[in-house]
Amino acid sequence: MKALLFANTDWYLYNFRLPLALALREKGWKVVLLSPPGSYSQRLLDAGFRWIPFPLSRKGLNPLQEANTVLRLWKVYRREQPDIFHHFTIKCILYGSIVCGGLGKSRRVINAITGLGYTFTGKSFLRRIGQSLVMMLYRLVLKKSWIIFQNPEDEAFFLRQHIADPSRISRIPGSGVDLNRFTPQPEAEGIPVVAFVGRLLWDKGVGEFVEAARKLREEKIQARFVLVGSSDTDNPGAVPQRMIESWVEQKVVEWWGWQEAMKSIYAPCFHQHGVFWSDSSSEIIRS
């Protein structure tokens, strides 16, 4: 059996889907990874997987360029002929499903929808046009595929809009956490650390986090408020670099930038008086 995993960055495959690829391989599957090239491509190769570079513009809207992307993807899929096509992130889901439909492979497709994405977070005229277009494409390509949701709200939305077949839906509680890597640590001492960990996007709640930090500092609350992550310049909702720097200059928050050794970052955040800000749900989780 052979599975192909397709995402819009090699970083996404490495950080979120490598355990899935490893588990499939342990069960005897051949696994092919497909994504645009980046700094994590070599890590995927070092893990022993065959990785295929596939340039993809995450925010491109040029019809000719996007049509060429679909054509290039069709050539890859026709050549690889996996038993399962597993898609992650919106363009990969749409383009991958379109190609599979043309190849008569729709029922071999698994689409993982972990969120609705930037297009569905605003109410501007252009955003509404984008939402209508994406929903139209979803209705065309998702009916015969299997869909995995991680949020009950997203599942309910797709069902209300008659986009998905209820008999072909599964829901899981999240992408998972490696409990061998992230284990309980002794309670931190000193001034509590409140951390926002994730891409620095307005839609993730960065603005609310900074405003909360500002108000608590005005009330003389003793705590360190930290942004951990970088601004995703390919995302229209990215917080401008200069604004991040201005918050630091005003001493509203600290900015630790992008970090890979997250175990050491999380440790000081779990304090008997501390909190951790989850960017995936914009909720505050008390430790």
C-alpha cells in the first residue's frame, strides 16, 4: 500500500504529520511526501522518506498560474498512483481533490480540515467573494472524499452548507502531542510567564493577547507576557514586523521569535499563578 501526503509547506509536514508518516511506514506502507521546498525538506529526507518538491504559491490568485499548478499536480498524481491521497491545508485540499476527481480517484482521498483559514475570518466584500468561491469548490470536490475535522464548529458549518457527506466524516480532538517529548516538569518559580505560541497573525488572537498584557501591566500585575513565533508574511493576516517591535519597545510584551526547542519554552509558563495562551482556540488555559 502507498500513501501520498500533500501540504503547503515542508514545515507543516515535518512538525504536524511526520508521526503519521512514521506510523504508516511502520505498518508496511510506502509513504511519499509532497510540498514546496523549504528549510525542512532535508529533515524529511533524513527521516528516510521520499519527498517530492512541488512549488506552490500559498496566496497566489493568478488564474493561469493556478491552472498550471493543477496541471503539474495532475502529472505527479498520475505518475505516483498512491492507494491513498491525504491532503492538508486549503489549496492542497482543493487542488488535490480536483485532480483526484479527474483521475477517478475521489474515494481514495482523505482531506484533513484543521480550520477554515483566513478566507473565512473576515466580512469584507473581497473576503465574502473568496468565501463564496471556496465554498463552491468545496461542494464540487468534497462530496466523495473522506473528511477529517478537528473542530466541531467546522464540521457543523460544512454540514449546514451541505458541503460534506455526513457518512464520510470523522472528527478527532487535535493533531496530537508527543507525550514522550512533552512531559510534566517541576512547577516553575519566580514571576509568572504568560506565553502566546504560534504564528503571529491577527486571526490567532495576537491583538487580544497584547491588549490583555497592556491592561494587566497598567494594573501592576507582576508577570512576563511573551510572544513566541514569527510573522507569516505569506498570510494576509500577518502582524507587521514593525508593530511587533513597537510593542517590545513599549515594554508591553517580550518577543522571543521563532523557537524550535519548545519544551524549554513551555516549562516556565506552567506556574501555580501562570497561564498559557493557546493560539489554536484563542483561549487562556490556566496551569
